[in-house]
Amino acid sequence: LPKHPPSFLSQDVPQNNEGWENLMQKKGLCNRNLHTFIVTSTTGVENICRHQGKYERNTRNLCRSTNKVTIYDLNKKDQTKCRYSVTEEMRYVALGCDWKGTNCFPVHYYASYENGPGNNDEQCNKTYFV
């Protein structure tokens, strides 16, 4: 998976399209056709890779959240400008996670899902990465 951390917002979620356009410009993300923001704290998104996530079946480092989170999907409306249509949803998210030192960290937003992980899926933790 490419190594770029998931984008998250812990507060100050833009209230209109102009606010989202300003945020995308400020973060230098206007070149993206699709972008997803997860609304949670830094700890909240990190915990998906630790004790609040379960491994995606047949993967080595994808963890799906055990609780739904608010996400905003932004789809580019105009290729020459930083204009997006915005959709807000409550969904489960899957993150690519890498173990560094004594902690596991999210390194990539993979996807969102309507359904949570399976009851028999293993909890994300250090032992799987070693």
C-alpha cells in the first residue's frame, strides 16, 4: 500500500462547499479527484490499528474499525478548480497499519464499508505484524 496517513479531522468540520474547498487548498490536496476525511481524534484513528480494529481477512496489515465513524467523501466537480461535491456518512473504515517501535500506526486509508468486521476476525495487535 502507498504510505500516506489517513486524513482526519478532530474538529472544525467545514459547514459548506466553500469551507471544504478552502480546506483542500490549505492542505494542498486540490490535485485529487477523490478524497476521504475521517472525523475522529488522532488517538481514535490510531486505535483502529490497535485494539479497536480487526484484521481484514487474508491481509497482513489492513484493520477494519469495530465502530462506525463519520467520514466525508469529496468528489472533484471541476478539473480546473478546487471544487468538490461532499457526502457525509457513518461507516466502518479499513486502514493500512504499520508497526513502528512500540506502537502500530495508520499509514493508509483503504476503504469504507457499511458492515463491520466479522465476529471471528482477529483483533489488530502487534503479534500479527512481527
